[in-house]
Amino acid sequence: MVTIFTTPLATPAQLSTSPSQLSGIPDPVEQKLRLVACRLIQAAGILMELPQPTISTAILLLQRYYLTTSLPSSPLLQTCLASLYLSSKLTEHAQKPRDLINILKYLLSPASPLYPPHLLPKDSEETTEKKRSNKHLYYVSEGDYTALKSLLLSTEAKILRALGFNTTVNLPYTLAFNYLQALGVLSHSSPPKSPSESPSDPLQHPKLVSTTFAYLTDLLSSPSQVYLTHHPHELAVAGIYLAARDHGVKLPERWWEVWDVERETLGFLVVVMRGGTYVGDKKVWIVEEGVWEEVEGGEVVAIGAESVEREVERLRNL
């Protein structure tokens, strides 16, 4: 069966020698920076009540952009902001620059639940809850807004030029729903509008769709970047395979071959999905001052020049 949903794929050379690595950033550090960028976009999209396809599109635009541009030459926060702004327009859920800037400012401030507790000021008698409820921590002045909006628009233009104005993003969510329906495990005639929306009619296996969508969403943050190397129908099949196994739903033998997915490809994607977003250390945060990580001993340090040097030294000693 020929699939009509394809997407531009990255080459192995692009992944193994990214511009960031060529500029001196080791691969483990680049993975951590990409991970916090995905988390930031996901959190911002949820707060703005954007549908998951809009959020996923923003994450994929960012990942494609960094295949052609290095992290030092295009700051992470600006790129996150511009990717979400561009995605909201592409998916017909356009957001105002001011709303995006306000949300990002909040998520990067000590008022955000994503802010690492280690970095909260300890010399104040205020409780953590009172500190987080202080609106002055994420206030955006008119001057700051004007500057950030200018950066947002210029970064959006850079992303478009770097991608050759090819902003086509085919996601696996609708395909996965259609495949489940074709396999006879659903009772719906129309898919939900987004992965976060619950269908109105009862399902034969109500958790199968949500689990499939959860696997596909978690995969966006995978260090393997399989969204850039595999087509949407392959990702959809892998998500269904794992969800069906998790819930004990029996499917026909070799059903994945109907959608032109080879067993080896399915096996690889299943392993990647099971691996989650592990990058050696999940305790990584992004704040306005930069990106921080927890190292051995519980110390929280900034990911910067020292982190790069530390990683290079570790690789030399292997």
C-alpha cells in the first residue's frame, strides 16, 4: 500500500555533524539544550491552550532549524519563541507576539513551577509559594516588549530562510487514528481534532488512542530525533504497536506491512520510544539567565563554557 504522507528527512551526516557540534558543542550538551527547548515549547503551548499539533509543529520547526544553524549563532530562547509563533500561524491558531512573550517570560521566571528550586533566593522570609505568586517577577516593560518582538520577528525570518520556506510538517496523530480505525479497534467515524481532545462517542478501547498519542508526543523530545529521520506513517505504526501491547489489544499478524513499514524499522522505533527522553540526566532547566543542570553531588551549574569543557574532558577519558 503506497503512503501519501511523507515529510522531508534529515540525512545521517546532518545528524552526526550538526552545526552546533562543528562550533564546539559536544553532542550530549546539544541533546540537553534541545530537550529543554522542547519542554519550554510544550509548556508554553499548554498554557496558551494550543492544540498538540501546533505545539508539535513548533518543536519540529526548531529541530529542523538547528540542522542548518548552530546554537551559539541563534540563541535558544529566541528560537523557541519564533518557532511557536510561526507554528501558530501555520496551523491556523495564530497568537499575538505579546501573549507569547508574556508566557515565555513567566515560564522563565522564579514564579514558574518549572523554575529550579535550587536557584530560588534563600535569604528571604517569604515562602516558596509567595515567591512564585509575585507578578513582578515576570513583568514585561514596554521597552522590553518592543525589543523582544523585534527579535521574535527577525528570528522567524531566519527560520524561514534556513528552511528554504519549506514549512511542511506532516504529523502522525491523524494517521494513527485512521490506522486504529482501519484495524477495527475503534468505533468512531471521525478523529478528534487534537491529541488532547476526547472523542464524544465511546471507544472499544478508550485508552488505546490516548496512549498512542502519548508515545508520539513523548517522542518529540527523543535525543534520536526520529521525527527528522522517519516518515509519519512509520511513527504512527510504532506508537500503535506499543499502545496495543501495553493494553493487551490483539492485532492481526504483520499488520504493519499494510502501511509499508518494515519489521526492522518498527523494531528500531519501538526501542527509541521505550527509551523516552533520557539524555544521561533529566535534571535540566531553562531560565532567563540560561540553562542549568544538576551534576553529581546535587550541585546545580549553568550549561555554558564550563559544561562544554567538562564534557570534552569526559569524552577524552573514555
